[in-house]
Amino acid sequence: MADIPKILKLDHRAWWIIFIVFYTFLIAVMIGTLSTPIWVELKPDNFNTFKFKGSLIGVVDGLSSIPNLVNPLKNLDLEGKTYEDVAAGACFVRDMLNETTTIEFTWDFYHSWCNMFRRLWFSAGLFIVFEVISLVCIAILIALLSLFIVNRFYFNASFCAGGCLWASHIVAIIGWIVIAKGNFKGECEDLIDGEKPPEICAQNGPRLGLFVLLVLPFIMIPFFVVTCLLRKRLLNDSQEKENQTENKKSEPNNVAEEKEGF
């Protein structure tokens, strides 16, 4: 094990250092994705009161003076509220209304916004869970690669951690896009879409998530290739040593048989 061959003309230790750098970069981008202040934006035409920007989990700008059906004398300030709180308020008003006697626009507004903020809250929870799993997998990979450098190899664990990292991030970002209905075209000018939640613009957070999704194959595929090549080489070397040992053990027996023949 002391003499480890080169992999693709590069010392195996150099490969692990390169991958550690790449994984550290991924950690930085993923943490930036989770913490970036702007994830979504809604900018309905002619409805400045209802324009807002949101982080992964809540409203960060806008919705500071929303008409209050429960108390018309006091507007609602939803800036800084989580999507869960905003959804609870919109759903509460919707449940108070009678669909058959309420103005269609009013019903559609509260119904669609109730669903929109519910989607944003649920998709945020899903993204956080699976992105944290991805970060844990990267931390495990970096620890394993540090052991690889000193010739302590845990190939199966590295394969599992790498696969889990890749799969978890795919579920995180694709799940968020599908559930939250994020729009990357910048088309989010509708206040409502009938009873359906209006489309929202996906901003910095989802774009960083997609960037990681696009970069991952260029890191994970070379990692799996290099790791598989080294594993195969070590198995072949181990088999050769076993064969040599068996041959050495069989040599005295062959000599003894030759003497008996004389």
C-alpha cells in the first residue's frame, strides 16, 4: 500500500486535494444559496401595495401596508413575516369569506395567495432539509478524502456520500421549483391567476441552486471515475501480491517433490 500508482498521470493525493478544494467551493455556494436574502419576487402591474421580495422563508421587502378586511381602520404590515404567518393570515380571511356571496376578485385573491404562501413555506422546508443533507454529505466526503491522502481508503462510504450529495441537491432545487412554481423568465406581473397561485419570479437563491446543479456533474463524475480507477488498481495489486505469496509458499513443496523423485 506504500507505493500507490498514479491515476491518469497524476498522483492520487493530488486528486484528493483538488476534490477537497472543489467540495469546499460547493459548501460556500450552498451556504450562500440558503442565506441569500432574495429568493422570490412578485411585481404585479398597477398593484404596488402587493409587490414584495422574499427570502427562502419569509417576506423581506414589501407588503408593509396591506388592506385589512378584519379591521379596515388598520392596514397589515407583513414585511419580515415568515411565509407560514402570511399564509395563515390569508387562509384565515379566505375561510371567513363565503365564495358564493363574495366578489370574485376578492375570493380569488385570498384563495390564491393562501396557496401561494403555503407553497413557498412547504418548498422552503423541503429545500432546507435536503440541502442540509447535501452539506453533511460534503463534510463527510472531505473527511474521507483527508483519509485518502494518508492511504486510508473507504471507497464504499465515499460512493454513498457522493451519491447522496448529488441526489439530495437535485431533490432540493427541483422540488423547490416545482412546488413554489418559480419562474426564471422574469414574468411575475400578475396579482392573481384565477384561483391558482400567481407565478413568482425566482431570483438569486434558486439561480445559485441551479448553478450548483449544473456544476455538480463536472465534479462528481471525475470524482467517481478517479475513485473507481484507484480502487480497481488497488484490488489488482492486492490480487497480484496474493498470487505471489501463494507461489512462494508452493515453491518449497515443489522442491521437496523433486527430491523425492530422485
